[in-house]
Amino acid sequence: MSRNESRTVYYASIGGELTLYDLDVDGAALIKRGAVTLPANIQYVWPHPSRRHLYAVSSNGGPQVAGDIHRANALAIDPATGALQLQGPAAALPSRPIHCSVDASGRYLLTAYNNPSNLTSHRLNADGTIGAQVAQPAKLDAGIYAHQILAAPSNDTVLLVTRGNDAKPDKPEDPGAIKTFSFDNGALSGLASIAPGDGLGFGPRHLDFHPTKPWVFVSIERQNKLYVYKRDAATGLVRTPMFVKETLANPNPKVRQAAGAIHVHPSGKFVYLTNRASDLVDANGSKAFTEGENNIAVFAIDQTSGEPTLIQNADGHAIELRTFGVEPSGRMLVAASIKPVPVRDANGINTVPARLCVFSIGSDGKLDLKRQYDVDTGVHQQFWSGMVTL
């Protein structure tokens, strides 16, 4: 297959297994093809700009679990089929990685860690294998509980999204911020900490860039908000957001809600982010999910001002849509829920399995749920999924 005949596939992980699905965009369907297994549970995956390699970070750790296996792996992609094969030795990482990405030059793998909050930069060799970690010239401010690391489209700035943490009975709230760094030959230097006030009441999770405008869209996990910033050469982002919007259909929820992954439509006309609820409550002696929004918020973006307007909350009919991808023609979105959950409804308590949810995208940006695939996660979780163009 030539690069002029490129197509897109969907990958989804369960534990350490990464499964390949072909897309039927017209039929809004997935076709399962095969899988590859990594040394530990997959946390995040990112494609090389050449489209010839994927980079996956994995760990046997998790929330409140330190773990002792933390790795980054290079995987070669068969350009005809999307099949994956491990390539070169794994790179040992200092703790559980939560996110990774590759810079626009394709020369560096950037990795974020949430506890302790940290970031690393590894060189990528010409053959796609992972090289040495880049020594940083000074200690970097990695904030509290990082969740994402991305190079800006200009590739001279890196943004680290740090969520902070909610207050607990025995511990005050940890502030959130977007930490920005200059980026040169794999080395980073601090530019700014972007947050309202002292960062309290601000819990950002993920961001995405508009394809043609200097606008950055940020999902605010702990407050269920969408922030829009303008890029800035000196600080990475202008410190004051352009817009702040609610993401929930009901902005005064009775249960704990959290905003999740975010992606801008390839046209730049729409932005999508997930709303998640998963807390279980007592239901006649059994724990079960009873209420909350598990949907994809759809915003139309004004192409002159950058202002987003909420036009839909598309129900996923699954619990906790953690990750999703938008196919490059902009006609299909696939979201993955993380695990099976007991749900109480009018008929009692039933288990809703982990699912892959396939939506068609209309010309107005709105979503139509066309198909669902139940996924057996066993003792693991469906932790990452995404689109990759071959």
C-alpha cells in the first residue's frame, strides 16, 4: 500500500494486549484482526509521524499501586495490514507512565508520569527503536499528578497537563496547572505555569490543538469544564483563557463526574470530550452504579472567535468512556469504556460490560451511536484506544 493509499485502523488495549481493528467507515463497524502482547499493562500509545512505528508505555502499577515494571516499547507497523511487532529492546522507565507522545520531528519520545509527577524525553533512533534518555539541564517543575505531555505544533514548546487532586478528609486539595516548557533537541526549560489564581479549583486532564488556528482546547477533569486558550510564543499559552464552558448536560450533578479525553475534529469545526461517572453506591445490599453522565460532549467551534458551543451530549450506553479516536475523514468516532460495571435499573442490577462504541459523525458534528461491541476484559481494563493512519 502506498502512502497515497493510506488507511486508518483502530487499536485498543486490554491489560498488556494491544488489538488491531480495521474500520468500515461507511458501515460504522469494526473488524477485529489480531493482537500483540507487551510486558505489562498498556497505559498509552502514540504513533510516529512516519506512520511506521507505534510507541507504547506500560506498567504493572496503577492508582495507589507502585508496581515494579515500567517500560516503553517500540512497535513496527506493517503498512499494509497494521499488524504490530515489537522492535528493539524496551526502555526502562522510572515509575508508572500515564501518557506518551512523539514530537513533530519524530526524534523524541516524551513521557508523563503522575505519581510522582514527572516527565522524560528519550531519543528515537533512525530505525525507530528507543534510544537514550535526554539529560535535562535543570530540575523541571512537573506540577502535581501529570496526565498528558504534548509538543505544540510549532515543536518548540512542550505542554505538560497536571491535574492536581481533589481534597480528602485528611488532605487538602492539590492545585492543577498546565506546565509549559521550551523544547530544543530533546531538552526542556520551564516557561510558565498556566492556571487561574493558585490553581485550586482547576484540574486539567488532556488538551488538543486546533488544526489551523492558535487555539488549544483543554478538558478540565475535576470541574467538568472546557477551557480554550490561545497559544503564545513566550509562555506557551496566554495565561487567561479565551472561553470557559460547561461539559455536562446537567451542570449540577448529584454524583461525582469527571471530564476525560478530548479531540478536535479534523476539520477544526468541532471538539469532542468525554464525561465520565462510575461511582458505585449501596443498592439493597449490593454496590451498583445508579446515575451519572457517561457521554461525549460535542461542541461547535466558531471559526472566527474560537468560542465553543455545546450542541450535544451523546450517550455512550457504557460506563466510563476513557479514550476515543476520530477517523481522519471526520465521519466516524470510536470510544472505549474501561471495564464491566454493575448497574441498577428498573429491572434490578445488571452488569454492563466494557464496550467499544461506534458513532457516525454528521456534517453538523453531531454523533449517532450505530454499533457496540461488548469486550471481555477479564481481570484487566480496556485502558487505551485510538486511531492510527497507516
